Amino acid sequence: GVASKGDYRHFMLKEIFEQPKVINAALEGRLGEHSVLAESFGPDAQALLANTRQIHIIACGTSYHAGLVARYWLERYAGVPVQVEVASEFRYRHPVVPEGTLFVTLSQSGETADTLAALRFAKRLGYIGSLAICNVPGSSLVRESDLALMTRAGPEIGVASTKAFTTQLVALMLLTLALDKTLGKDARDSDGTKHADIVAALKTLPDICRQVLALDADIEALSQAFAEKHHALFLGRGAHFPIALEGALKLKEISYIHAEGYPAGELKHGPLALVDSEMPVISVAPNDDLLGKLKSNLQEVRARGGQLFVFADENVGIDDTEDDVCVLHLPHVHEALAPLLYTLPLQLLSYHVAVLKGTDVDQPRNLAKSVTVE
Ligand code: G6P
């Protein structure tokens, strides 16, 4: 039937709140007790995954950011080398494809012109096969790929992608676990992360997401600080660097505030020059091995009079004892899944800033839900 907003003021808000449910749907029937079920990728998947020596991921927009997160996951937890590129660049390069490379496209719609053209171009380049991670069954991308994994987010109406992104991340974690299992490289032994622990954490993820969405009123209160600003900087490290990029993209798309995402360690190589009291700096601080580094990057911002907003793990000891730092605590989550969880407060922040600014949240100016012409 025709999608309805129900009690929500905008589709985007409704779709943000649907995430626990659709993440659950994306996992349904795909996890065994301790590992991912290889059948999830279709009957022909096993042979293709077993021959995969590296992966090229191609996508546009928010889907590209999901690909960037997946690089951290696939290399760390499955030991597979990964390159990620936007489709509009890839399709006009002269890429060199190493033997045993799997071509992966990510797309909410499955109809994005550049991504589809990249897939068609890739067929001439000697890849071992193609996998589409997509939200629309029967879309062009799905029909033209060797394998498909559906993200099951349901129809997404808001132009700014939310639930389609987080379910792509779930699908990409399933791919990571499937490759780890199939290739048996035991990349997990090098850092002590157990495949089974990630599987267990995935099962609790919808509930943890619910707890984060319950922070909505706090995030709405915080959004006031942004309504009059012209610029914002998003910082993250490791797998949270792409989450910073995605946070910045959301804010740009719907509130029209200029925003940039930066890897926190690059701050000193340029953007620090822009930091002053008029430049809010938003950072995500999960409990991972880069936390110490991130904390010192945040000190650099404070020392320049920057206004800091930090989404931090409740256990990491980042608190807002000072007036120039505003901290919102998130429940603890397995490190591997933190990028998924930390996406949620950034979505809500952009949403509330856009509402304050009175923009057309679901249909931002100049943008289209699906860009089917080049
Ligand atoms: C458009 C949309 C974005 C989306 C991008 C890629 O720009 O406005 O929200 O991320 O296309 O779309 P896809 O359907 O390929 O994920």
C-alpha cells in the first residue's frame, strides 16, 4: 500500500525509528547459533566467496559511506583486502583488477545510474563475480548481478537515507562473517575478536538501538545549538571516520548547513584553522582502541575555543564537566557494531536541526531519492 507517516511528522523520523525492527528483519534467518548462515547469499554463493581474494566495493552517496565502513570490517575480521570507490569515478578510470577480486555494489534503490553503469563496465574487467547489496528486490542492479543480498529495510521515502544505510551495514557485517567463515583465515586471532561474539552482539543490536532512540529528546535539545550555525565539523577515527562523513552528509542534505567529516587525526593538517566558537565540532567516541588518540584530538579543538559535542560510550570516562563540552552517553555495544549504533544519534541530530530551520526534511531542495540519469 501507499506508505504512510503514521504518527510521525516526517517520513525521515518514522524511518529512523523503524531501525530496530528492520535491523531485526535484515538478520532474520541469516544467523545460526554461533555463525552466519552461508545460504543467506544464495545457492551459488559458497563457491564465489571461497575464491574471493580481494573485494572492490562501488556505490554512491550514503551507500558509499557504508562501503567505507565495510573496508575496516572486512580487513580486520575477515583478512580480505578491500578498495572502495564512488561509482562515478570508477566507471571512467582504467582500473586494474587483481586475480580473485569480487565486485560488490551497494545501493538502496538498485537503480542509481552510475552504480549500474559501473556494474556493466565491471563485467569486462575480469572480476570473479558480482554481488549486489540492495534494498529493492528485482531492481536492475539485483537482476544484473551474480549474487544479491537484500537489506530488507522496506520502502524508504525520505530522500536522506537512514534505515537503508544501517541495514546495509548489517548486510556488510554478514558478508564479513561469511567470508571469515568460508576463507577460515582466522584474522580474528590476531586481535582476539571472536566471530561468535560478533554474532551474539548482532542479536542484541535491535534492543541497543531502541535504547539509543530513547535519547531523542536529549538530542532534540542539543540541536538548538546548531540552528544558527553556518558550518559544522564531524570527527571520527577508524571505522567511525565514515560515520563522521555520513553525519556531515545528513546535516548538509536536510539542514543546508555546510558540514565536513574528517578523520580526527587529520584535524591538525588543515581544518583546525577553521575551529572557533562559531564552529560546532561533533565527535563519536565509542570504546575502542583509538579512544586515547581521539581524546587528545578533542583537546586540540577545545584549546581553540571550539564547541564540542561528543557521543560517547557510557564507560569511557568522557563527561561534560566543562562548559565547552556537551556529552551524550550511549549504551555500551560490541566494538565491531559501534559504527552502526553511533549513526543513530547523528541522524536524529540532523533531523532536529532541519526541523528547527524549517526545511523540507523529506524532500530537500535539488536532491532526488534515486538518481537514475547520469
Ligand atoms: C541519491 C540519494 C542518496 C543516496 C544516493 C545513492 O543521491 O539522495 O540518499 O545515498 O542517491 O542511492 P542508492 O539508491 O544507490 O543507494
